[in-house]
Amino acid sequence: MVHDGDKPMYSTPAYQNIICDANAGFTMAPVANGKRNGEWSKCSLEHLRGFARTLTQACFDRTADKHYKINVTQLPGATFTKLSLCRKTYPDFGDISVHSVSERPDVQHVVLPS
């Protein structure tokens, strides 16, 4: 699987010579966290389908020799607060606080020291 903007090695016939738009911000963009991060472009999906069609059934039937059990009682990032994100992103700002705006409790504001 190649990043958007790179020439695909695998694809479906309709997308065989098409290079996906690297600036569209989809999941396979060469830069992370684009405006459509988490979404696959139709172009990238067709390249992925093309690759999957090259795989044999044995690849899909393969199972791991060792089986792991993962206790997922709490999703990753569930305890990561907006305040800890700000402190990690801007460590040189010193004292940072986060508060809600009364008229829009769903919107958070970051207050940086003056």
C-alpha cells in the first residue's frame, strides 16, 4: 500500500494508472492528521482492493501461533484530558488551564498565562 501521491503497485483495473491526491487529507496522505484523517479515499480503497486480490486464500486462513488476550476495559486516550494534551503540546507555556464557556459547554477554551 502506498501513500497518496505515490504511484500504486496494485490496483483495480479502473484505477490502474491513477495516483491518489496527496493533498486531499485522507488516511493515506503523506502527512498525518489531514482534514479527512480517518477516512479512506475511493482511490486508496481501490488500490487496497487491488492488493487484496493478489493474496491467496492461505494468507487469509493463516492464524497466529500464539494467542493473546487483551483486556480492553478502557479505550486508549480515555483518561487523556484536554489539559494534559495542552501541557504535552506546549510544555514551555508554564501554567495552562482549560475551562468551558458557559453558553456552549461542549466547547473548551485553553487559557495560556500572560
